[in-house]
Amino acid sequence: MNTKKKEVISKLERLGRKLLEEIKRGENPHIDIPVRALSNVIFSGQNLQLGEKVAKRYFFHLAHAKKFMQTLLVASFCKQLLEEGIHTSLRDMFYNLKRTLPNSKENTFDEQRESDPIVVDLEVTLDVLREQLHLSADVRGRVVGEVVIEDRGDIIDWSRLGSGGWAIPSNVEDVVFKEVNAEFILVVEKNAAFERLHEDKFWKKHKCILLTTQGQAARGARRLIQRLAQEFNLPVYVFTDSDPYGWYIYSVIKYGSMSLAHISDRLGTPSARFIGLTITDIDKFDLHNWTIKAKEVDIKRAKELLNYEWFQHKEWQRELKLMIQRGIKAELEALSGRGLRFVTETYLPTKIENKDFLP
């Protein structure tokens, strides 16, 4: 059993011993759980973090008792996973723990939406990642490049996996990097743009790691980006649509998300820079014929981003205000209007050469 696994088991055991000692002293056993709410999220300048507000979950409390029981059920289940050396999904965990309590009509869990938040409660309470509890999150994202890894005993060369690339698993903690031959990481929001860049061998010509998040980045993808950036001192450039949702995807990769502020230090990559697409690029690269009229919901979201502390940089304020003023947005596919290889032969090389990034 490796050291990390032993540390997580030890944290689970300490939680159990604490509750047992409280029971022996005749006290009402409780669990201290940091509050996961916007009012308790702080922007440090490097990432989003949880503040110091804590909620106490008591056993002898009518409103807390069921959740207290559920928390211990999940904790016990995770300890068993770690000791047996197996992983499972959140869905499997829900079904494994769902049952009717003896001599009652009360279920441990009625729906998965009850068990999922309990996992996050354990994460924040124990200060561990869900993946370290051997619970797998969504699998989403692909990557290609001159990188060789070892994953659960298998040696995998990312440059030799055909058109598909390597599917990023939810847990990349135990991935061992054997060889990394790259000068930067290019993170692409959309699968279609990844396909174009991959087919044109952009990663080979420009000696980079090419990764698609396929929308909002899943935890495994965000952790992989952070590990590569920090362990190999690689710049990270993020390439998304020119709209508030694409820009927020970038901010999540860079700073973390409000819902996962408790682990932003392990998922965020503060060194990341935004390479596009911007409203300014529409003028700079003559993309006016391929813009889309922004909807009310787009404008509303842009106005929300204007007020976020991590979007206060003057360049981001300018882009957001330009979008609101003009009432337009643009998708990455708009670059194909200038030619299918425009993105690989002109747009990205120009932006990289000129270091035309947003902070």
C-alpha cells in the first residue's frame, strides 16, 4: 500500500476515533464540515479558496441525524475501497449503499443526489480528493503529444494512439510520466477544434501537448493540466469560444471553480494564459462574417463575469464590455470561415509568436 493511500485511510480512521471518543465522554458526536457557499469563497489572487466558516453536523439532532448516518456510511465504504485496492463510480457507490434500514421504511439513500454531496462533504472535511477516496468522477477529455506515461502498469505513448488520442481518466494521481517532450500545453475547449489541430499534427509541428476538455473541464483533465504544468514547468494556453461560457471554462482551469473551491489548489493552474478566441480577434483576424448574435442569457452571463474578482484585469474588462456593447459572440469554428487550416497555419502560430495572451 502506497504512502498516499495510507494517509487517506489514516484520516478516515482519525474521524472515526474522534466520534467514538465523543460518544465515550457522553457528548453529542459531531463532524465539522467547512461551508461550501459563495459567502465562504475567497479569491486569493492565485485561486479560489474556502474561508473559515464551518458547519457542525450532529448525530443527536433531528435535522442532522440522517446526513450524519449517510456521512459515516460513505466514509466506511471509502475505507473499504482503499483497503481492497479497488475503484468505483459515484453511481455504483449509491447502489451499493442504498438499502432500507431494519425495522423501518426509511432508506439510507433514496436518490444519488443525496449521496453525491456527502462525498464532497468528506473531501472538504478530510482535505482529500474524491479520487484519493477511490471514487471516480466523469471521464471526459483527450490528449495527444510526445509523452510516454505508465498507468496501472501499462506503458502508453500519447503520440501513437491514432486519431483518438489518450482518453483522460478521472483519476490521474498515480500516472507516472516517463518522457515529456513538449514546450507548452494547448488546452482546447471543443472536440471539433481538437480534431482539426490533431489531424494537422499541430502538436508535432509546434512541439506541444494538445488537450481537449470537451466543454467544461472534468476533474481528471484539470488535475492532469496542473501536474504537467507544475512538474515540467510548461506554459499552458487555453483556447475557447469567444463567449462568457468559454471564458469561464478558462477561469476554472486557471483559478478553480466556486463549487470546488476547497480543492482549487490541486485542480487550478494559476500560470495558465488565454490564447483566444476574443472579441478583439474578430477585428484583428477579420472574422466579422462569422460572428453570432449574443442572446439575452449571454449578455446576462457576461455582466456577471464583469463583477467576478478574478475577471477584474483591464484586458478582461475590455473584452467583456466589447461583447456586451456589440451584442456578438464567436465560436472556434468561426476560424474555419477563413479556411480549414487557418487555425493551425495562421491564427494560433501568430498568437503564440506574438505572445498575444490574456492573463
